[in-house]
Amino acid sequence: MLHVANCVANAARIESGDTYRFYAEGVTPAVARLYQAINGERVAVAASLGASVPTLEDWFDPRRLKDDYVPTGWKGYEVKMRPVKGHDFGLKLSADDKRALIDFLKTL
């Protein structure tokens, strides 16, 4: 989800061979709003099909790997807690970077 949105939004940069930092420079406020819109649609479609998918906010929360994690998105029938498995992208950010990223996402 994140990679495709970033690539589409930065297609001219990519096609021209421009060198840029994929997330640090490629995620403008407009791209972040696109992330949020795609994420909302993805969570809603999954829920309508009876599936549970993590939200964008879940991916940046290191607690998500624990069995007692309470996901922010749809959890499933009678499910209160569950781990959100996946790679550790975003979990190794410094505390300041993580706080800045989450604060930024909340402004959208």
C-alpha cells in the first residue's frame, strides 16, 4: 500500500532518474493523505469481507507484535486482542522520529 502510493505520486521523479529518499522526501503531505485514504478503504473493504487487517497506526506501534495487543482497526468477531504480525519497518525509528511521524499523520 505505501510503496505503490509513493511510487505513483513520485512517478515523474522516478522516471527522470532523480535521486531522492523514498520516505523522507517522497512522502509529502499529499502523499500522507493518500496513505490515509487508501488505508481507510483497505480496512473498510476487509471488514466488509469479514477479514481483519492492521491499520497504518498499528504498523508503527512496537506493541503490535505481542499477543495482548489491542489493534486499532477492526478486530474480528469476539476478538479483543491479537498480535499484528509483520516486518519491523517503523519499529526501529528513534522516539523523536516516531513521535514526529505519528503527530504528522494525526494532522491529516
